[in-house]
Amino acid sequence: MSEEVSSAHKVAVREGVAARERRRERRTQQQRSAETRARVVHAATECVAELGPRGATLSAIAARAGVSWGAMQHQFGDKDSILDAVLEESLAQLEERLLDIADRHSDPRERVHAFIERLGELLRGPVHRSLVEIQSERSRNAGPEPDARTLDVGQAMSRIWRGIFGDLEVCEGRLLEAERFTWALLAGITAERMLFHDTDFAEIHLRILDETLLRLLDLED
């Protein structure tokens, strides 16, 4: 091999190595960015559930996430964008935890029981509470018309409900009544827990919801 060819080969090898390093570095940066974002959303969800949207300050979120304010600002820009991300992630988790119920339970009565059981699990975590807290805060601050984000959440909750029970042979009015009663009761349980810390009646309320859904969906024996 001539010196000229050998030199060109070495240059090509070096360029190939450098290109692979750049791709590896980009992937690493993307991974770090995704990890930072996930930590911030998780921390914000817990802060909102424990402290409310106002108490979940940027400094509190950053401290819990273990990231700097600069890193949070780079990822999200401002607190409202962080809360938007919390809502998006909370809804995604609700869909993931609930939408497989229809596939797992073809019998409508079993489906209702499984739905109630899954709701009980979700109520023990911060996801549902943070969603309710953010929505309540934004509703209080909104004008006469709800903003698009509030409407998006309502549509997502309705989509989850229809994905679980939309195939049942029940009139549209009863289906809508059952849907609204379910989400209203869950919001009420969350509010009750915020007001009364000494007792927890969630299990009783969920049992009532189970019985009510069986009646509204025409599934009683």
C-alpha cells in the first residue's frame, strides 16, 4: 500500500471514529435530557400532590428532582409548562393503568369490579391527586370560559371511560351519567383527604361507586 493510500485510509478511519463519537455523544445528551425531564415531572407530581400547585414552587421541585433551576428552565421554560407536563404524564399513566381492563375482563360486572379496584390503587399514589389539584387551581383562576388545557383533560378522561365501558349496551344518557358520577366522586375523595387527615373513607366511597355503576349500567342481578 502506497504512503498516499495509507494516509487516506488513516484519515478515513479517524473521521469514522470521530463520527461515531459524535453520535454517541448526541445519544448520551438526549438520554441525559430525557432523564432530567422525567425526574422533574416525577418530582413536580409529588410536590403538587403533597403541597398543592402553589406550594409546589420551582425551588421545591428542583430540590426534590436533584437538578438545578437552569436545567429545569432549559427543559421546560417556566412552571406552567412543568404543570402541563405533569398533567400529560398523569393522564398517560391513568390510560396505561386503566385501558387494559376491557381486554382483561369481557364480563361487564367483572369489569366494573376491576375498574374500582384499579381506582383504589391509583388513589393511593400521587398521580390522581396532582391531576385534580392542578385542574382545580386552573379552574379557580380561569375566566368564564375554560382554557384548552382543561378541555383536553376532560376529553382524555372521557376517552379513558369510553375505552373501558363504551361497548356496553346501555343508553347514552346512562353511560354519561355513570361517567360523570365516577370522575366527580374521585375528585371528591381527593378533596376529602385534603380537608380531613384523620380519617379515610375512600374504601367506603369506592364500594358505593361499585354499587352505583352496576345500577347505572344496568348490570345488577
